[in-house]
Amino acid sequence: MWACQQGGYRVLRDYLDQRRGRPLDSEEFDDFRNLVAVVRLTLDQLPAIDPLVEEAAANSFSAEDLGLPSS
Amino acid sequence: MLRGSEPDIRPPTGAMLLRRVAQQSLFEGVPETVVKPGDTETHLEPSAPARSLATGKALLAGADDPGFDCWTGYNPARARALRKFGLHSMMCIPVRPRGRGGRRGLLPGTASGAFRAGRRSPGRGADRQGGGIAGQRPLLHARARHRRHPAALPAAATAYAEGLRYGFARIPFTRDPEVFTGLQQLGGQLAKLHLLEHPDARNSLPRMDGDDTAVPAAARLSPETQALHLAEPGSHASHRGDVGLPAGRVPGAP
């Protein structure tokens, strides 16, 4: 969870890093707990998502099928 | 504009002498134009720029529009330039100078070429004639395909292709409806989760070991156990009220 990244942003670590050197107030503490829960649930979902993405990629429309430029 | 007045606009009629004051192009040196800045050109009222001036309205004129043909016909060099650069439509936007008492009239901004023709725009004819530009043609093809096979492919999926290049999440567009629906549902849940709108985000808060109401003063990650320690204020030495968050597992989470 600690290593979990979203778009290069290490969610939990960076949240605390940005507040380094001062106490979290109670609102931030609640936010952090929410983040922990969200990261947890995200990680729980990934195993279900990955095979579907692979399946989708294996049987996807090509740019040519869709009449799109193949860029 | 703090102080300004609308100039008195009287639509010109008949032939108009228009002077080009400025021009810009995607091409270096504006090679596609035949009238240089400072030069004048006489327009008859049916020309698209003249019509735009006379009515004060923006308009889009394509190759099947008399205003476009008329404008092309003023100068044989223009017709050659249009063919050479593949320009097939023009957008005329009258610009009204404000707060300049001495000037009156409308300035047409004339541009040619790459306009997406809307459903009712005059530029549509050019697309039908195959003069479409890169980026426009695929959309038209997608629409045509959608008309032939309405169930096969939503036209919107390809219409949004350009927007998807700007870094939104991209997923392969699968042929399998079940896979597509599954991904849609999972993606929707994930989006809700990350926007903190998912009920589970509130219902599965990590359980605190120790004093649940304590406000931590410092956080420390244990490299050995990957546990995160949040220390209470004034208790830097001890770790009473620690929250242990082992990697990949939340205390109290199912």
C-alpha cells in the first residue's frame, strides 16, 4: 500500500511528505484514513480489472476498424 | 472597455472595396494568399466576406456556396492557391471596432481550410466532395458506418477519439460486450472511489489500534515491517497510538 502509485503520485507517502515537520490536524488525519481505505479498495480491485483489460486488448477494434489515423 | 460607444453600422451594399490589414497562416510566409496586407480587393455582395460584412454575421462557406465561388473567381491565382493548399471552405467573422469614433464598419476575418463542418453549416458540401481534412474524414466515416450498421459502433466512441489523446484514461475498445460492460462497471467504481463518492470509501476506514481519537504528531515508516507509525503529540519517544499498516493489508479490513 505504501508503494501504491497513481499516475506517479505515491498517494500515502506523498500526503505525509507534504506535511512533514508539523502535526496533522484532525481533518487531515481523517483524510489520511480515508486515503488508506481508498488505496486498499483500489488494490483489491486491480486483480479483477487487469484480466479484463487484457481480454479487451486481445479482442479490440483496431484504429483501422474505427477509421482512425493509426497514430 | 470602460468608455466606448458602438459605432453606427450601416450595412454596405453593392460592390465593396476591402483592404487587407493583417493575415496569419499555419504556413510560413502565408503563401496561400493572393492579397497582401495593405492591398485592396473589390468584392461583390455575394462573396462570403462581403455577405458577412453586410449582415454582421459570421458564416461558413464551402465550395458549393456561391459566396465561396464568387470569392474564388476574383483572381485566378486564388483558385490555383486553393487547389494547391487543399482549401475548401472559409469562415468569415465580422469584427466590429468599438470605442473608435472615427472608424466605422466591420472587418471581416477570413480564414480558409480546416473547419469541422457542423450539421447545418454551408461547409458540408466540401466534405461530401471528398475535400475533407485529416481528422475530419475519420469522423465522417464513423458517422457513415454508424448509419450503415447502427448497432455495430456508437459514433460517439470515435467522435471522442481526439479528446482521448489528451491523457484521459484509455482502455482498449473491445468487441466483446460483456468485457466492455465489466470494464465500464469496474472503472466507474474506481472513479467513484477516487472521488471519495463510493460508499465503501467511508465504510471501510482502517481500524485504529490504541487511542482512536488521538491526533498523531509524527509519522514514521518502519523499513523492516513496512508499518506506518503515527505518534501522538508529545510522545515522540514512544509509539502509543500507533497505527500499524503492513504493506498490502489494513488492520480490520476484510
